[in-house]
Amino acid sequence: MMEEEELEFVEELEAVLQLTPEVQLAIEQVFPSQDPLDQADFNAVEYINTLFPTEQSLANIDDVVNKIRLKIRKLDDNIRTVVRGQTNVGQDGRQALEEAQKAIQQLFGKIKDIKDKAEKSEQMVKEITRDIKQLDHAKRHLTTSITTLNHLHMLAGGVDSLEAMTRRRQYGEVANLLQGVMNVLEHFHKYMGIPQIRQLSERVKAAQTELGQQILADFEEAFPSQGTKRPGGPSNVLRDACLVANILDPRIKQEIIKKFIKQHLSEYLVLFQENQDVAWLDKIDRRYAWVKRQLVDYEEKYGRMFPREWYMTERIAVEFCHVTRTELSKIMRARAKEIEVKLLLFAIQRTTNFEGFLAKRFSGCTLTDGTLKKLESPPPSTNPFLEDETVPEMEELVLEKGELDQPKKPKALDNPFHGIVSKCFEPHLYVYIESQDKNLSELIDRFVTDFKAQGPPKPNTEEGGAVLPSCADLFVYYKKCMVQCSQLSTGEPMIALTTIFQKYLREYAWKILSGNLPKTSSSSGGLTISSLLKEKEGSEVAKFTLEELCLICSILSTAEYCLATTQQLEEKLKEKVDVSLTERINLTGEMDTFSTVISSSIQLLVQDLDAACDPALTAMSKMQWQNVEHVGDQSPYVTSVILHIKQNVPIIRDNLASTRKYFTQFCIKFANSFIPKFITHLFKCKPISMVGAEQLLLDTHSLKMVLLDLPSIGSQVVRKAPASYTKIVVKGMTRAEMILKVVMAPHEPLVVFVDNYIKLLTDCNTETFQKILDMKGLKRSEQSSMLELLRQRLPAPPSGAEGSSSLSLMAPTPEQESSRIRKLEKLIKKRL
């Protein structure tokens, strides 16, 4: 029982001594200590283990116990001292609290006294200043009353004077007085409930109404709607009346302007009636000459009568444009069958010139008052096709190759009057579109005739293949049409013109480019690539002449120029048309057509050279390679192939100097065509003796070196061949060399022969192996066992690390084979 009670006491003590983390942290900050006994997570077992880490350390246990007892005694003394010191603290604290409460009560009493005194002082100040405030209010009210009475006196006198001056038509004085009366009347808006004030306001409104009617009557009298204008008229009175109209309701001003302009243009409607000869498009100049005279006449007679801010001269010109557009629209609808393209372009040219004259003369600030608003400026263009777009009526434009790549000129400022009259011609632009269709058809026919008459272009070996001049002429005409049409309309007519452009771009590609690609003598019909260069055994294959090769290169260069220029044309057309119509402009089909012409031209050049080499390859396959007794210089067929390459490639390279990438394509396509054909003919060389295989290997190496040098063959400037081309040649010709090395290797033992075949040819298969065995001249009975062995060993992957140095087949061959290969290597080095 005693032990249980002690355990409970210990647990209660531990529960009491468990402090919160905040309290523990505060104690550590006030009494920092490194003693383990002071730590919150003190563990007695760990502490004892620290004191006695080993059994040997228990020998000094008595010393440790004595030290702990001494420490306990010191702690007891400290605790005792502190407890004794806190005996009187409670009593002192209660006494201090009572003193603080008394001090707070005294402070509250003093604050209340100060507040009472402040309220009394404020009340005293209010009593002192009450009379002063009353005087201030009285003064302010008196000042307001006097000011209002003065304003009322001014208003009453002003209204009386205004009515009297209105009757006497003293508009100069009325203009100044009316503005003052209206300013004074604004001060009485809050007094409109007073009958006398409301009566004065109504009299002012009545005077304004009377003034408006009277001024309109004066203008009607001075400028009657019927009959001719008076030679003089009360210009001073009317000038002052205009100043009054500026103050009155804006409708009065608009009515004066409308009546004056209508009367001023009444003569124009009579002179240029629909049934008059001068009303037709061929005499459209007379309309613009008439209005110019009228504007000069207005400035001389009435320039000072109307205020400058009315912009009367510009308003007359704008109204003339609206009337002219309406009248021209009516007469063109009535006589649509008489409209010819020259007449239409003449009228449009004169009209746009007049609109340009208006833009120089006026600012266009009055256009927002009418139905036509100022045009928004289009976004800036980044198209290199852009240059000076002013196309005079008879000016000849010249577009050289590369002009489209020049920096564009800054675009002129927008004309706010653009389309104000010329908009009426847009419904009739189909006449212009049809005319351009006809003109382009004739232009294409002329290109065809000129090409037949002039013949193919002269060979060019210095600056590259010449672009056909008809190409530049076509795009010059396109540009002229595009600029003209964009000045007339940026809507549907531009889409129709784009369709015409597409039509004749295709016709140019078909009739001028594809239609003039040379054909072989065996081709009786159209151009058929597959029938151009058929192998003619026993006879010389028909080759293209120098002129024909130059023609193909020229057509290729022209097609490349057309492709690039068509792309720029598409971008420019999209800039010219309305934003909502840009998606309807797409020249991708035409660009694809020119790409097809380029591909056909390259294919012709490749097949011409390829066919020229065919007789040599045929001769190679018909040689008796089993009868070759010694390895000599390169064979005659190799010399023939090299000769054809040296004849064609320099011509093609020089004529494609300006389109280097297409010459590279030609080289790549030729390599892709010639090398597989060479390997095919190589398989036809059977049977082959060891010496014959060595000779073929020498020939193959010679052809490989020639092909690697193909891009710069015969050139004074040696350039490194493109990596893509070199990769194709090395891969293809190395395969041919590996085939010959397999043929040269002895076929016994069989396992070694098959393994070497698998190592040397990465694309090894039974069909190729069968051909190699045929080249070696083995019998079918011998071949069957070797084919079976190959099928068994094919699934096993070829060894890369071990076979990387075994391409020469030196290790598994006998001494005789080794000496033959060394001899062959010496011959190749000597040849190089």
C-alpha cells in the first residue's frame, strides 16, 4: 500500500510539473541553462547512462553521488532564500494596488472639472459671436439681393432692347446683346417659380424664335430658291445675321447652310441634267471645272459673309460630290450598255484626281456631318511587294527581278475624300474586270507567239539561267491592275480580279513554262516523263542539246521566280482588300502549279543525264567479266559515264547559279536514280571471276569519287558538296562496294562467308544473297545449302563492336586473298 501511495504521489507531482511550451520557452529565455537537469525533456535513464557509459565508470559512483547531494543542498538553500524573501510580497502588493486606485479616482475628478470649464467657455463664446453671425448672414443676403436685382434690371432692359433691335434688324448689336441676356438668364433658373421671372424667360425664347424666322426670311429674300441670285444683297446685314444664328438653335444654322448650298448648286442641276450631252462620262471634266469656278466665285462674293468656322467652301464641295455621285449613278444605270472600259477608266481617273484636289484644298472636317465618314487608315504593311502605288494613266512601269525585295516607300496619307464620288463607279467595274480578262488572254497569247518567234534563250554560263522576260511583264501588268482596282474598290471587284489573276497564272505555267519544256524526238504527243528517255539497246540515246538544257534551266528559274512573286502577290492582295474578304484570297493552288513545273524541270534534267548513262551501264552488264585476266585502269563504260556527267552538269550548274537549292535537288535526285540503277546492272554482271570483281571494285570506286565531286565538277571554284547529298552517295556506293567485296570473298568455309555477308550488308536478305551467289557463278545445288545457312543465321543480330574492324575481310581469308586485296588497294591509290 505504501508503494502504491508513493507512485500516485510521484504521478501527481509530474502532472503538476508539466509546463506549457510557451511557459517553458519564457523560462529558457529568462534563465538560460545548458544543464541537462534543467531541460524540459529530461530523462533520468539517459542522464545516468551519460554519467556511467561503461562498467568501469561505476568505480567512481561515490564521487558522483556526493556531487549530486551537494547540488541538492545548494538548490534547497536557494529555494529557502527565495521563499523567505516572498513572505511580505503579498502584503506590499495589496498596499500598492490601493494607492493606485486612489490616484485614479483623483485623476477622474480633475478631468471632469476641466470638461465642465470647457463647456462653459464654449457657451460663452457662442453668446459673444451670436450677433456677429447674424450680421454676416444679413450682409450675404443683402449682397445676393442687390446682385439679383441688378441682374433682373439688366435682364428686363436687355429683353426690351432685344425686342426693339430685332424689329429694326440691328443684328450686329443683337449678337452681342443676345449672348449677354442668355448668360444673365442662367442665373435665374432657380427662380423660375416666380411669375415675373418666368415671363421674362418666355419673352427671351419668343425673341429667339422671332430672330430665327426673321433671319431665315432675310436669307430667302436675298437668295430666293426660284430665279437667279441677286447681284449684291445686304451682305453686311446677313453677315451679322450669321453671327446671331451661331447663338440661336443649331437648326437655324443648318437650315441657312442647307438653303444657301441648294440655291448655289441649282444651276449645276440644270446644266448637267441627265438628258444633256455634257452629263455623260466623256465630259465629266466639265462638272469639276464648273464647281472649281463656283468655289472661286463664292470666295470672292460671299467669303466674308459666313463665319470661318462654318467651312462653307468645303460644305459646298462636299454637297457637290454627293449630288454628282447620285446623278452619275442614275445616268450610268440608264446607259449601262454604252459604258466602255476606256471611258470608265477616263472618268475614274478624272474623278480620283478631283478627289485628290479636294484633299489638298480642304481638311475633310465636315464629312462627319454627312453620310460619308472619313475612312479608317489600314494597318501598316510589311509586304516587300509594296512600293509607290501611284499609277498614272499612261505611265509605263518596269518591274525587274528582285524589285519586289526592295524596301517599300512610305505610304502617303489617307485621302478623306477618297470614294466620295468614285464610289458610284464600283457597280460598273465588271466592265474593267472583263477588259482585264481579255487583255491578259491576249498577253498570254502574245507571250506564246513571241517565244516561238524568238526561240529558246541563249546559253548563260556566267550569271545563271535567265528568267523569261514575259514573266516580269506579266507581274508588271498584274501590279498595275491591282493598284488601279484597289483605288477604285477594295470589295468584291478585288476578289473578281484575284480570280482573273489565278486563271492566267495557271495558263502561264501551262502554256509558257510546261508547254515549252523540250521533248525527245521519240515523243510524238504531249510531254510524258516516263516515255522521254527509254533505253535503246544498240543505238545512241537521244540527248537534249545545249540549247534545250539551257531552256529547261531557264524555265526552272522562271518558275521559281513566279513562285516567290506569287506569294508576295497574295500578301499584297490581302492588304488591299477589306479585312472581311482576306480569307477568300488564296493563291496556294497557283504556287503548287509552279512547284510542279520546277519538279518536272528537275526530273527532265535528271532523266536526260540518267538516260545518257544507260548505254554505258548496259555495256557493263554485257561484258565477259569471267574472262578478265588483269586489273587495269578504269573501264571504258566508266569513262563514258564520266564524260556525260562532265558534259551536262557544268551547264546545269551554271544556268542554275541563281537557284542553288534546285541544283542541289538535281544532284540528289540524280544520285537517287543512278546509284540503284548501277547496282541493278551490277547484279547482271555474272559470272564474275576474282580479277573481274577487282576491276569492278576499282570502277565502282572511280564512280563514287566522281559522284562525290558532282556538284563542283568542271568548276574553277571548288565548293564542298552538301552534307545531304554526300550522305546519299556514300551510302549507295558503299553498298555497291560491299557487294563486290562479298563476291570477291571465297565461299568456303560457308559459315565465314555467310557471316561476312551479314556484316558487310546491313540490308541483307535472301534475294540479294541469291544475286551475289549468281554473280559468283555457283551452281544451284551449292546455293541451296548456303541459302539455308543464311536463313538460320539471319535472326541473330550482327555484331557491331567486334565486326567494326572486319570490313576488309582480311582475317578469315587465305594468304592469296590477302595479297590480291593489297594489290587492289595499291592500284586504287595509284589511280587517285
